[in-house]
Amino acid sequence: MSDEPIKVPRFEEREGFYTTPQRSKIMSKIRGQATKPEMRLRKELYHRGLRYRVNFKKLPGAPDIVNKSLKLAIFVDGEFWHGYNWEKKKHSIKSNRKFWIPKIERNIQRDQSNTKKLEAMGFTVMRFWEHQIKNDLNGCADEIMKEVDRKRNK
């Protein structure tokens, strides 16, 4: 992907996009913060003794979990919104493709840019897919705690 931001069209009927009231209601229930996988990971990390800030807006991308003293930024990414297995999945989008494909590709581009910015600031960036946390919470937490131990023992 290029450095030029991907242009995402407005999701409006006059632009040719349409959604049913039922679909609109379902979409309105989707949360961007404090998702179940994120809450499970936060609870596990707190239980293990890691203290952190949540959705720290002063950093690029507002990481879901941040420990400023260790310079650790953690993101919990949803599969659809952040493009898990994107090259295969984008072909399965059936409706409003002209909106959703650029939208998700722009999200992927923004994630990459924010990761680079955070790394340039000296942060270690860790990203987890929601399904990783659902399927292996302890493994994800172990990986984070290994990085915490490595940083503390520098």
C-alpha cells in the first residue's frame, strides 16, 4: 500500500450505498472500545500485576492498553474492521463493496502508520486479533508479560 491515504467514500444513499433498518440497528450495537476480548485481556494483565492506561488518546492510534513507563502499546484488533486475512476475506463482501473495501484497507493503512509512529517514539507495539484472545487468552498474556519482563530487566 502507498503512503497516500486511501479515500473512503461517504456512506450515504445519494452515493449509492444502502442499508436496511435492521442492518443499521445491528451495526449501531458494535463497540469500538471495551470489547469483550479487550476486557478479558485487561483483566488478565491486571491480575498478573501489569498496570496500564486504557485508550490513551495522547498516542497515535489511541492504543487499547498502554504502559508509559515501559513504553508498551497493545492493540486488540477486530477481524472485520482491521482486515484479518484480508486478501481472502475481501472477496466475501457482498453488499456495498465500494464502501467497505476502501474503508477496511484504509484502517489497515492507518494501523501500519500508527505502529510506525509509535515505534519511532520508542514504544514496543503488540497487536492481537480478537480470536487470538478468545482462543488463547493465557498465551497472549504470557507473550505480553515476557515483553514486560524483558523491558524491566534491561
